[in-house]
Amino acid sequence: EVRGGPNVAESDIVQACRR
């Protein structure tokens, strides 16, 4: 699900990797 753009999707991935 893309909300707002690819920036949000990347943020989700970065957060998942930065746990």
C-alpha cells in the first residue's frame, strides 16, 4: 500500500530494518 508516495514505503522498510 503506497500512501503519499514511495517515500512512505521506503520509510516503512527503513524502520523495519532499523529496529
